[in-house]
Amino acid sequence: MNKLLTGAILFLAIFMVLLGMIFIIASGMENIATGAAFVIIAVILFIFSYRTTKIEAAKPSVVNQTFQVKMEGSGELKEKELRCKSCGAPLTEKNLKVVQGGVMMTCPYCGAVSALEEAPKW
Ligand SMILES: [Zn+2]
């Protein structure tokens, strides 16, 4: 359902309400009945357009959500964890080597090679 059609239905509904009003104002049993019929049709059209608009709005047309995953602190943690076990020198990612699934780090200062163990987070 596009907006143009919904607008046309609304316009028709308003037109029918006005026409119904004229009939009701004009009075006379038959005129009031005709006017009431117009108003009822108009109300149905209003509900119809309202419902279609609501359904349209309920549809997940475009998901405009931006997922902001903050990697805060991960860099700092790495630097804290990466220290030579024998001399305590800070090690960078350049000193890391993945050997057989395990991460090995070689100290550029003292040459010590040690396996990087993931520190438990408790
Ligand atoms: Zn070292």
C-alpha cells in the first residue's frame, strides 16, 4: 500500500463525511439514511487506511541499527599481559608467533621464548 493510495482513500473518506453531513443537514428520513450510509462508509475507509498505515509501519522495512561494539581496554590489556617472563620487558605483537596453534613470544631483549597463556579472567 503506497502513500498515494492511502491519501486517496482518506480524501474519499473526508469527501463522503462531508457529503453525508449535507444529506443529514438536508433532513428528511431518506436523506438522513443516505447521509448515515456515507458517514459509515467514510468511517470504514478511515479505519482501512489507518490499519494499512499501521501495518506498513509495523513492517521492518529498513533496519537502521548501528551496532557499536566497543573494544575498549582490549589494547591496554594486551600490553599489560605481554611481558617477557624472564626479564619483564614489554612485548609487542611483532614478537608474537603462532606455532602449532599456540602463540609463542620471543623477547627481543633477552631472547627468551615462552608460550603465551591466556590469563584467566576471574
Ligand atoms: Zn626478556
